[in-house]
Amino acid sequence: MSQNICPNCQLELEWQDGKYHCESCSTVFIKKAFCPDCEAELEKLQACGAASYFCNSCNELKSKSRVRIQFDKA
């Protein structure tokens, strides 16, 4: 199951034009990831089909299974 669920209506979000769109509630979201240790916003690194997250505050890579994902209205 996807992790991209609308926080308003709990339905699957669609990826369009670099943002996430909810067809049901007509809302546009931006996906953000936060460090599980210091709560700083993480930088997403993507290479060879795999995504990793880097915390500039802790200066280390973070496991995507530990990061906190949040959808903010665009």
C-alpha cells in the first residue's frame, strides 16, 4: 500500500506537476520528510531508483523507515 494518503480524506494522492493532488477534496500537497532524531527537514537524495534522506543538522543519512513524512498544503 502507498504511503501517499491524503491527510483530509484518507484517499490515495496522485503525483502531477511535481506535487501531490487529491481528486476527492481538490487539494494540492507537498511531501516533506523530517529527521526522527532532531526534527529538522530532510533532504531527499535519489539515485539508481533508490531514495535516501540526509539530515544537514545531524550530518548523516537517515533510514527512510524512520523518517516522519508530512503532507503540507501547497
